Amino acid sequence: MSLTGIKPTGEPHLGNYIGAIRPALELTATYESIYFIADYHALTSIRDRAQFAAYTRSVAATWITLGLDPEQTTFYKQSDVPEIFELTWILSCVTGKGLMNRAHAYKAARDRNAESGAADLDAGVNMGLFNYPILMAVDILIMGSDVVPVGQDQVQHVEYAADIAGSFNHLFGSEYSLKIPTALIPAGTGARTMPGTDGRKMSKSYGNTIPLFAPPSRLRKLVRGIVSDSTPVEEPKDPDSSAAFQIYENFATPDDVKDMRVRLEQGGTGWGELKNALYETLEAWLTPLRARYDELVAPGSELDAILAAGAEKARDRARPVLAGARRAIGVDS
Ligand code: ADP
Ligand code: TRP
């Protein structure tokens, strides 16, 4: 069984689709799959109630629109599975603080404080951020996951989950033990990062994203605004130097990509024409999907029932694992 968590920290964008959503959905052909919205993970940074709710709903609606089948998979919100938070306490008690000190996200926060000359290296770090890897370990362990498809940046967290399960099994070894998971980096993930409108990696943190379900007028404006150099229309151009072309390659048919490459290299085709073609390609793909997304994201839509049914399935899996852990430690004898 394969499990993936998605942190709802913004509107999903084209880079998320190519780098994470599409490869994750392809895995359903090989594995029994569980997907969940890691909303309590996002609470380490979100402070706006409306935004928190909107991002969670937007991410859930996005995955279903793009092909996640809630019948064939298990799909839920982390916050709907209270068993996770009880097991988080139990596993916190078998996890060394030193392990958390070495976690990438926490170390990065301290490094940023050191760079900015802050006297307290822990300034701005809440306990949620510090304990984040334990909560993530429980997400994985409580469902009995075999593999966890993640990007390179999350591999350490999956190794922590394996370590924490190992400590628990060692300390409370009984007829009951937690299954040890492994990270899986889906083919193609991270191999190519998609650039954003300013040419850097498309990322919410750079504010250079093209959201998947932006209305057509906004989509057109964002595509028009992708950086390009000032090579005149008639001159030959290097397609690979162009952010718009790199995005185009991911969405146009191989024939259209080849054709556009030749035209740019020959000269006579301007960046504006490339951007028009990119916009048309994206719009043709997105028009039918946008209608479905708008339906799902609306308050009171069938999304509520989908998530409620997913939470029931998830809790059915989580309950026996938590019960086993409670027996193993002796709280239930
Ligand atoms: P962001 O950088 O916008 O905050 P996240 O860090 O939330 O995005 O990434 C969620 C997933 O999407 C990760 O698996 C990540 O590898 C993938 N991803 C994000 N940006 C890109 C990109 N520009 N190209 C390819 N994959 C991406
Ligand atoms: N930490 C992951 C991220 O930032 C999200 C996540 C939470 C997750 N729990 C998980 C991923 C369990 C895989 C498995 O993207």
C-alpha cells in the first residue's frame, strides 16, 4: 500500500501537477493507494481561518478533478482522523529530541535566524514545526504503509518514520509491531522542475505560480507575463532558454512541441506567439476540468460526502493500529 500526504498551503499550480499530482495518480495502477490532505501540518504556518479552509478545499477538489477516484482509493482529511493525534503522543515518547533537532525543516528555520543575526535561533519556531516529523511518521505508520511516494525533500521524514517505528518495536516488542515504511521517489519526480513566470522554480514561496484553476482571463495574463528575452521576432531563438517553452513541453503534444521548437530555432516566430500557443493549449486542457473543479469547490458540494466517507475508511484502518499500540505500551491490558 502506498500513502501520500498533501499539505494545503496554497492554490495548487502547474508545477505541483507535473511534479507531484500526476506521478502520484499514476501509482494507483501499481499500488493500493491512500491520499490525504495534511491540514494539521499546514497549521504550523497558517493563521487565517478562511484561508486555511479555502486551501484545504481547493487542494481536495483539485485532486479529485485531476483524476483521483475516491471509490478506488482512500481519500480523507488528516484532521478527521483523531486516532492520528493519540498515536502522535505515544510515539513522541519514544523519539529522541536529538532526532528532531536534525530535521531539515527545523534546521532550515534556525539557519535563517542565524543568517539574519537573531539572538534566539528558535525565534518564530513553534512546537508544531519542531514536532512535524513525528506527526508525519504517524500519518504513515497508522495506515500500515509500505511505500511513501515523496519528493527528495521529504525522504528524510520517511526515514524518520522508519526509525521511530523501529524504536517503538524495539521498546515495546510484543506480538504487536508497526510496519516499517520506505520512501519511493516516482520516476520523473524532481528530475525536471518546472519554471514559474519569473524563470525560477515555480513555487508558492516565490509568488511566480500559474494556479491550475485560475479563470481564463487570469490565466492569459499570467502566461503573457512569463519572462522572455528581447530577441526580435525574426531572429533564431533558443527554446530551452525559455520558461514558456519549458512549460509548453509539459502540456502540448510531442508533435506540437517539435514544431514549435523548429519554428523558434529558425526565427520568424516570436515569444508572443509561443505564449499564445501555450495559453491555448492550457485552456483546451483546463476548460472541462475547471467546470468540475468549480462544482466541487463550492460550499456544500459532494466533496463533503467524499471526504466523510474517506475519513470512515481511514479510521477503520487506524483504529486497530492505535489499539495495538495502546496494548503494547500497557495502557490497555
Ligand atoms: P511549493 O514550492 O509551491 O510550495 P510544494 O513544496 O508544496 O510546492 O510542493 C508540493 C509538491 O509539488 C512536491 O512534491 C514538489 O516536488 C512538487 N513541485 C512543486 N513545485 C514544483 C515545480 N516547479 N516543478 C515540479 N514539481 C514541483
Ligand atoms: N510533509 C509533507 C510535505 O510537506 C506532507 C505530508 C504530511 C506527508 N504527512 C505525510 C507526505 C505523510 C507523505 C506522507 O509535502
